[in-house]
Amino acid sequence: MYEDEMIANNEDLLIEILLWLPPKSLMRFKLVCKQWLSIIASRHFSELHTRQQRDHLSHDNTLRPSLLLRLAESSNYFHIQQSFQGQKWSSYHFSPTLSRPIVRGFSNGLFLLQCQNGEHPLEECHVYNPVTKESRVISLNNSDQSRCVVGLNLAFDPLKSPHYKIVCVRTTRRRSSLLWRSWWRRCQIEVYESDTGAWKLHEETILAPSNTHFHQGIYWNGGIHWNKIFFDLHGNCVRKHPEVLIPDDPRTVKFCDYVESNDYLHYVVYLPEEKSVMVFELLSDYSSWTLKYHINLDIFSRPLSVLSMIRRESEEDDMLILHKPGMIMAYRFRDKSVEVIVNFEDEEFYKEQCIQFFSQCTIQYTETLAPP
């Protein structure tokens, strides 16, 4: 009893204890008393907790990401817990103040959303914390020099700054007939900085294939990464990735995607004709991709979808997240074992012999208290 009173009366000691608790536990502990609510709800504590948690996890290499999956052809999201044990699967409901949100970008626990039925869906976006369900509206910079938005991306690293950046990619109004015929498009980048609340236009334009997907770029190592190129936020320039050595015949490749996990950037290639998956890892100096895994998937029948790749504290626990009709599974590289994480054959939305989740709508994230 005496110890409890001592902690309650010593706010500095109480804060030190609360800083070690996970974000979801802290959300529940807001209800304990007004003092705890005041501490946990403060922006200072949120930033302190986010920085300490990220620093601790990165040094101990114990990041345990959760997964958020969007059901194909819908706005319904499902959450899979960090442990992948016990009650693993549940519907995720965004804040009721947001109308039919779609995740456009994500970075270190924060999401970047666009609301389909908002008053100005093409003129604003929302930075959102899926744990606290707090959001902040950001107005896009509507310039006469640019056209439609083709990509919204989020960059947030709490170890470097409590502030985040939004990278917006737009097509420019200048397009020659030659570019039009060859299916190339010229784009321009604008960067929003949350500490100043202002947009900055990147003067240099990008010439990119029209099928380049600029939504959901992956933030890693100070850059936003898309297919074969990335925007260096420190150098304020666009750079190319080193070449990845994969089969030349594009008909053999069904899936290529970037996946960031535990501070590593991967390039995952699914080869359905060979029934195999290749996982490459990009070196931190950007010099080359190295082949991390090349596995055979003969044990799986078609159809099959590769959703993500998860790095754990030990390489022995690395896993590939797969989906076949009615199931989400984890394939462990160490012993080639397969665990069914979720069986949703009894759900109303289940469609027999159909792939209902895809990599582009699979988000891997760590929970945080970071304010949007």
C-alpha cells in the first residue's frame, strides 16, 4: 500500500513505469484515474513513449509487427495481432469521424488515409494513428502547374524526429505527344512537413512509366521507395535502385513488391510457374540486392497469393505470409513449416476458390502512441 502511494505521489517515477508499457495497454490505463489520463494523453508523453519504444525495440531487434488487410473490392479491413497466437483475427473499424477511408501510405505506426465520401476527397488527406484513432486533416497543395494526384506517401522516423513528412506525386500539365504515345508520364513531387505545416515543391520532374504505382511507397532508410526508384528525402532527389536479377520472361513473374520489415527492405518475387518465391534484401548503402531466400511452394495448390514477408528478432523466425482461398498462413523459412493463422471459411464474405486479399492491400505496422 505504501509503495502504491509513493508511486502515485511521484509523477516522474510513474511516467518512467508507464513508458515501458505497450500502446494498447496505455489506452486502457487512461481510465484508471484523471492523473493517468492527463499523463498518457499529453503530447509530450506520446512523443517520449514513441521514441523510447522505437529505440528499445530497434536495439533489441524485437519489433513485432501487426498486419492490417483490406478485403478485395471493399473498404473492409481486418487486423491480425502481433503475436499471431490466440485470438488473431478481428475486424478493424476506423474512427467514425472518417468516411470510408482507404490507406494510401504508412510509416512506423502512422497511416495516411483518403476518405472516399469526404467533402473534398481529392483536396485533402488524413494522418491517422490506428491505436489511438486520432487523426489530422492535411489539405493538399492544389497548384495550377500540376494535375491529378497519383501517389500519397508517408515518412515518419521517431528516432530522428517527432515530425513526419508527406510525399505527394502528381502528373504535370506538360506532356508531349511522344510521351503520350509511349505511355510515359511526367510527374512532380511535393513534400509536406508537419513541423512547418507547409508544402515544398521539388523542382525536378520525374519521367516514369504510366504503370508505376506511386501510392503506398515504402519508407526506409530516409527514402520513399517505389518500383525501381526512390525519393531521397535527405538529398531531395530521385535515385534508382540497383538491378534485381530475376527471370527475364515476365510471364513467369506474377508478383513483385517491396516489403519493409524490422528495418530491412525486401523485394519479394512470386514465380507461379516455378511454384517458388525469391526474397531479396537491399543493402543499406544501396549498392546491391542480395538473395535472402529462394523457397519452393510445391506443397500449396493454386490459387495462391503472397501477402507479405516478416523479419523477426532471429532469422530462424522469419516468415512469409500467404493466402489461399479461406485461409491466411505463415510459412516459416527455418523448418519449412506452415501455420494457419486465420481460417475465414465461415465468414459471410468468403468466396470459394477466390483470392480475396492481395499484397498491395496488406499493411505491416508497429503500434505507437505517436500523435498525428
